[in-house]
Amino acid sequence: MSQPLPGTALDQLFRTARTYNAFTGEVSDETLHQLYELLKFGPTEANTTPARIVFVKSDEAKAKLGPALSEGNFKKTMEAPVVAIVGYDMRFFDKLPVLFPHTDAKPWFEHRDEANLAWVAMRSSALQTAYLILAARSLGLDCGPMTGFDNAKVDEAFFAGTPIRSNILVNLGHGDPASIFPRSPRLGFDEACRIA
């Protein structure tokens, strides 16, 4: 039976974890493999797992990404050790015979219109982005997720000729504490929740 995580783990994942605007250090390819091996287990709709991730590390890849970034996100992204481009595969259902083997789920999706497919794929890839953030934090990395970029430019630079579309960027590395602002307030339970 599962047991609650200790407070130190909850701090690292949630309570003291922050969104950083500057990073130091290196992130090895081995760490990126470990990160994926954790995040892949998070649940998605019918196990569709539509996220497709490009880990941008090289100067050449960053040069391709740079023109798509908003002015406020450019410097911190170019200086981050790694930038994860989390996209979603519009043909995610092609993998369902492997990913959802106990029933034929491909017909549930393959004839839907593009807007509906995009909604399904974006929703589950957003979940997978959250798993990526938690996996990164569990491995001792800090994160800087953002949506301030031109999706069409990212798609052209990294996903041209594929059915993959970009969703969210996440800077990864070791966060510089001087780059964060005071923590913004959060809604209390009674403001955000109710028990029915």
C-alpha cells in the first residue's frame, strides 16, 4: 500500500519549488532519459500519450528556437542548459494498438475532426508537461515553463512535415534563486474547491 511522501519530498515537488527565470549547471543526456522514464507513466486519456518532446541543448538548436521566443523569454531560454519543447502528435491514435492493447481504441479517435483531435492531444500533452515538471523536480532539476512563443515558428523549425504541434516550453537546469520573484498568492481551498 502506498504511503504519504515525507514533507521534504513534498517541499521539493510543490511547496518550495519555484518557477525560475535563470539557470546554471549542466543537464546530462542520461538525466533527460531518466526524466522521460518517469514522466511516461503519468496517466493520459485512454493512454494516448500524445506528447512528443524535443530537448534543445545545442547552440544550433537554440538558434532555431530563438526567433520564435517572445522578447521577455528570449534571454532566459537561450541561457538555460536545456529547453524542452513539448508538442502533441495529431496522429496519436496510430499508437493505440500498442498503448491501449486490451481494446481497439483507434476508432474512438481516428475519424474525429481536427479541432476535436487537437483538444484531446493538447489536453493530455499538457498533463504530460506537468508530469515532466514533477519528474524534473524529483531528479533535482528546476523548471521554467512558458507559453510565450510563436507556435507556428516552433512547428516550422522543429516539426515541419510531421503531424506534431508545439504546446509548451520548459526551461530546465539548476535555478538561480536571484531570478525568482516573491511567491504569488494561491487560492485557498474554499475559494477553489467544494466537496459535493
